[in-house]
Amino acid sequence: MSDETRPRELAVEPARHRDTGLGLWSFAQRVEVRCKRCDRPGAVTASWVERRWTTRYVCTHCGLEARSERHDWLGPVRLWGRRPCGYCGHQWLHVNERRDDEAGSAQVPDLYSSPGFGRLARTCPICGRSSMVEVSAQRLHVADGRDPHFGLPLRLIETTSAGPLWVYNRAHLEELRRYVGAQQRERRVLANRSMISRLPTWIKLARNRGYVLRMLDRLQLRLSISDEA
């Protein structure tokens, strides 16, 4: 058989991913979450209108609700405050701690005015007497698998040996899968603002590709089961 008549082997191009600069917020119009009160699956829906998010969450099981127009927040808060000792005056008394409202209160202003949050007792290390410190409650946005709108725990999250692997929704999962599975990766933007550029190093490493893809398969299965339910 001559070279001209011999069948040619098809050239297989390696998978290629191009980072076009989409930020994490590009995937935040729907966020799969778990209810803080009853732990049932649900979703936060959001739309970006007039340079602001309009968001809503309603648990179909227990009725827990949050809305952006009320400035609701269901996630952890940072309590902070300080004052001089009310007796000796020689020592500043500080409050700086994280609180996670297990009861599912929806508003930071309510947390501030609720008993046990508006004022906290602190003991002076010099005179040993207790004074009440006025505290303020601030939303605590943490990158530990929380919904960015209301601070609810994410439903699509997997604990791995290197750290948590999480996605907001199906589109987020598919984009991450395309990146992890690609053998060639390109960046079209220089600024370090895209979702891809800010991924943890262990997700980006080629030697972890198979492991990360298996974890993404678990998230995919969890999402598919909920779609069928």
C-alpha cells in the first residue's frame, strides 16, 4: 500500500481552555444552598440590575426567607467593640469575635439589638471587675463554601484532602471542569480578577487533575439527583 492510499491517523488536539476573565460573581445569579434552619436543599436567586444585586431566598420546607431589599444576612458575623474599664479606667476592654447565629435570624441590625449581642460583658485584667462593652455586628464574608448573597452554606461542596472544593451551580461546575480537564490553558486577561486565576494552587496543578475531576463528578452526581427529585 502506497503512502497516498494508506489511511492517515486522525490528529487528536489536546483539550484547550481559555480564561476570558469571568469573575466568580458571573456565576452568582443562582446559588445552590442548604437551609440554615432545616438543612434542606434550596437556591438563592439573584439578578444584577442598576449596579446592584436583587436577591431572594425562600426555603420551601420551613419557610426561612431572606431578601436583599431588607439587607438580610444569614451567615456569620463579626462582633467588635471596645471601651475603657468602667471602674479603674486604666485598661481597654475589647470584643472581637465571630458568631454564627444558629437560630437563623435574618438581619444584622436585629443581631445588634438582640440580648447578648448589643452589649457584652468583659472583665478588666487590672481591677478584676466586669463592664459592659457596646458591640456592632458586621457581616463576615468568608471563602469557606458560603453563599455570597446571604451567607448560607453551599450545597455543592466536597471536602478533599487539600481543602474544600465548591461551586455555586451547574454553569460554575462545568466551567471548572473544562479548566481542570484541559491540557492547554490560556489567559486572555492579565489582571488577577477572574475566577480561574484565583483558584487555589492545588486545583491548578496538573498532577491533581484526575483527583479534582473525581471530586467534581461527585458534585455533578449530587446535582443530577436533585434535578430528578
